[in-house]
Amino acid sequence: ELLKISIKKKSYLVHRYLTKKRKKMIIYIHGFGGSGASSKAAIFKNELEEHKFIAPSLSYVPELAMDTLKELISSFMRYEKVYLIGSSLGGYYATYLADYFNIPAVVINPSINPKDTLRQYLGQNTNFYDNSLYEWNEKHIETLKKYEVKKIKPQLYFSLSQKGDELLNYMEGVIKYKDTKSIIENNGSHRFDGIERHIKTIIDFFKLE
């Protein structure tokens, strides 16, 4: 189901997966050039079918993406507890938002220094899911610096990393989240192979039962 929300007079479509009426909302934050219709979002949607779950398709522009997420979280927090799951750049965003709102976040192969790792994408890019074109520029990279959390609150985070991540240096995440609840696996990939194996642990971390 698609839910249309308006932020700063602009409309956005959010993939909305709501089942039972429970006062807990899980928000999945996709990575760079991704979509709320990604395969990982679908896995969480299926595995968390007993809970409220949404996966917004965010703008590639960091400030717009953050405005959307802040608006969603603020709206939901009026009525229910909110929990975040972020992958890659989504993990970077989730880290900032968890600190900002003081809410729990699961970060999966999180981006730690996107201002550096995303520099290789300067110029025109293609969205992985709808093949739309977009321009990634220096201003976007500069904006990312605003969302860095230099000192995290360990109790808010659950970090999952795979050493086989082909896009990011997994050790940066291990160091950043060294005092948090963590799972570090051999092999794997950037998308995090077999994430469904850890759904129960994520549910326990969020205390959803």
C-alpha cells in the first residue's frame, strides 16, 4: 500500500505496511540510491508482519530525506513508540535520528564516513530500483557532515556487520559501535546476507513482544 505524505508542500510516497493495531512503529531507512521497495525492506515487511512497519522512499538529497524522516517520526511519536532500522547510508541517518529523538535503532552495515565513501558517485547516477537519473554533488556531501554523531549513546543501538562488505570497511562500523549490542559475521556482503536470521534478535532488542 502506498501512503502519500506532504512535507514543505512536496508530496512523497511511502510504502506503508500496517497490519495489527499496535502502538509501536518500525521505520526502515534504505541506503544511497535505494528505495522503500527494496528486497531488504520486503524481507522486514514479511518478517515483521505482526507489527506496524513503513519503508519510505527517500529523496537522494540528504536534507530532504532527513526532513521526511523527522516529519514521519515526529508524527508517529504522538501516538506510538518508534523504532528505526537503517542500512548503509540509512544506518548513518538512523544513527543521527536515534540520537536526535532518543529512540532505538538497528544499523546494518552502516556507513560511517559517507562524506568520503560517496564522493566516488559525484555526477549523474541511476536509482537502483526505478532507473531514474539524479545528480549527486558537493553540496550534498557537505550536507551529510551535519548528521554525523561523534559520540553515540551505546544503549540506543544494535549494530550488524559482515566482514565481506564489498563497499564499506566493516571495521569502521565495528569501532564506531564497539560499546553497543553487536553482531559481526565472517563473509557476507554489503546487503547483509541472511538478515532474516536476526529478526528475532532485532525484535528482542526493540522489546516488541
